[in-house]
Amino acid sequence: MRADVTVDARGTLCPIPIIRAAEMMRSLRVGQVLEVLATDVAVLEDLPAWCHATGHEFCEFEIDLPIYRGYARCLH
């Protein structure tokens, strides 16, 4: 998937990847895609849950261990 902006949270633990994603998402326009790079497996549950809770669209994960690439589309 192609992202407009990337948050690099590799080497951090929950909740840091989601905190950084939330901060960056505030600067995106509707329709733009955020990529979150993480090495903490918790992101597999946390990113989709955060998208659901905040009204953004969770798109997908690409997994190339030890890196998890999560994608979310800004909806507001």
C-alpha cells in the first residue's frame, strides 16, 4: 500500500506507536494514508482498535518480521 506519511515507532512499546500515529493523523487531510512502522506485536490489535474508536479507516498490515507496517486512512 502507498502511504502519504510514515510514523516510525520501531523499537518502542505500546502505547507509543498509537500515540505517535494519533499525533501525525491530526496533520493529515481526508483521504491521506498513514503508515505506522512498529516492532511491537501489540500494534496488530492496537492500530485497528484505535482506527475504530476514532473513526478512521484501518486498511491493512504488511508483515516483514520484525517489522509490522500498518496503514490507516484519514476520514476526518
